[in-house]
Amino acid sequence: MKIICIIPAYNEAENIVAVINSVKPLVDEVIVIDDCSNDDTFLLAKQQGIIALKHIINLGQGAALKTGTKYAIRENADIIIHFDADGQFLASDIKTVIEPLINNQADIVFGSRFINKQDNIAMPVMKRCVLMPLARLINKLFFNINLTDPQSGFRAMTKLAAKKIDWQQDRMAHCSEILCQVVKHNLRIKEVPIKIIYNNFGQRFSGGVKILVDLFLAKLIS
Amino acid sequence: MFQQTLALIVIVFFLARLFWQKQKKQIAIAEFIFWLFFWLISAGAIISLKWLDKIVANLGFSASGINILLYLSVTVLFYLIFRLRLKLSKIERDITKLVRHIALKK
């Protein structure tokens, strides 16, 4: 079974080498997509002997993930993992995330920060008690998605699932769009607990508003 | 009367710019026709304001013809902005496709 890990990166020269080296022993191939960083992210990634792709302009995490996923499908990956470049995810959780795919229990697996309460106590109170419950409610009401962590960027999917899920959102709305596509194609979903190391606190409320606007516009266009 | 004249002068200026842009080939034929009709209809509306007042009054509106024109203009503006946003989104998607193609080709 060929396991490929996709790492979208933007200005992560500080973290990228450590992230690549932590993930590399656990998968068959690592693909870093540099989203037009201003620092040495791309160069450092290439020096680790992995596949490094580069966007010539900054498009966003969603676009970088799609580029990497398309490449992984071309490379005949059986399992495709999405993993952040900022060092917040633990490589040791990869085994937990891909296990349901290997055992044919799911087509796509999402890592959740909220299954085990002790894994999210470092999250700011505002985000943990207001923003994340609001995100869950909005995903439930508008997209009929019932996950404990709908905005999680740590996910793994089979090649078949990756071919079916065709997200268009380039920036942060891709998380919600991927979930919509999963529901649309009736893919088997599973959530597993993961740990997060908080060194910054991700999206703000304004980011959430922008996601909703982007998804609304995309719906109008389609 | 003065306001109508002023409005017509402004429209004539825009029409002159439109023809100039067409001559310089800075505007596609479809765009040219659209704006030509837009400004001609606007000029027609300004000229026939008194007639518009009568129609609006007969339809039961309390506002005058010029107010109705204003409300319609704002509605049209919102619609044009909406169409612009759709166009921008499409352009962004096309750019993404190009950038991805370049990244995967390397």
C-alpha cells in the first residue's frame, strides 16, 4: 500500500525540515507544495530528498493541497494524507489516522482535536467555547456535516475518495468544501483523536466570515 | 431643466469616451454595444422625465420619476457588482489552474 503525505507550506522555513523528517519515516513519499513562500521553504524542502513542488504565485492552502493531491494520484498513491507544515500536528498520529483506511472501515478519516478533551485544553477559551461550537453549528445547519472538528486540516483518504472529492476553494474554505464533497459522494467518514501543539492559534473570527462568503459565492457560480 | 442639461452633458461626455475607446480598440464590441445602449437609454430617461413622472404617478407611486430612476440605478449597480464578483471568481479559478499546471509540469 503506497502512502503519500502532502504538506502544503507557506513561509515555513523554521519548521519545514523538522516536519518533513518527522513524517518521512512513516510514509512512502512526502510531497511539499510551496505556495510561493518569501523564505527558503522550497529550498529546504528540496534538500531533504523529497518531492517539492512550487506555486509561482500564492494561491492558498486549499490550492496547494489540491496540487499535491493531484500529484499523489498521478503517483498511484493508495492513501493520501494531508498534514500541516507548521509543526502543530504530531507525526505519531499518522498511524491512528490511516488505520481505518487500511482496515477498510472508512474512505476518509479526519483527525479531531475534540474527541479527547485533554487534547484541546491549550486552545484559547474563545476559540474552544465559542468559535469552534459555532463552526460545528454552521457546518451542521448549512452543509449537514456532523463532525466534532470540521475545520481540522489533518486528514487521510483513499485514492478513490481523493479522485471523487473535487474542491475548488483555494483558501481556507476548502475545509468545508471537502466535507460537502464527502457528504455529496456518500463517502464513509471516520474521526479519530489527534493531539495539537499550539504555537499560534489559527483562524480568527474574520477568517470564518470570509470562508462563509467564499462558499456562498461558489454556490452562486455553480 | 438645468439639472437635466447637466446630466445630458455628462452622458455626452461618457458617450464620447466610449467612441474614443472603441476607436483605440480598448473595448470589445459587446462591451461597446452594452454601454452605448446603456447611455442612450439613460439619456432618453433624462429627456422624458416629465413623461416618466406621469407614468410613475399613474402606477400609484408617491416618489417622482427621478427618484424611481435613482432606485432602479442602485438596483442595476448592485447587479453589476454581483456579476463582476462572479467574473473575478472565474478569473481566480483559471489562474489557479494555470499555476497548478506549471507546478505539476516541473
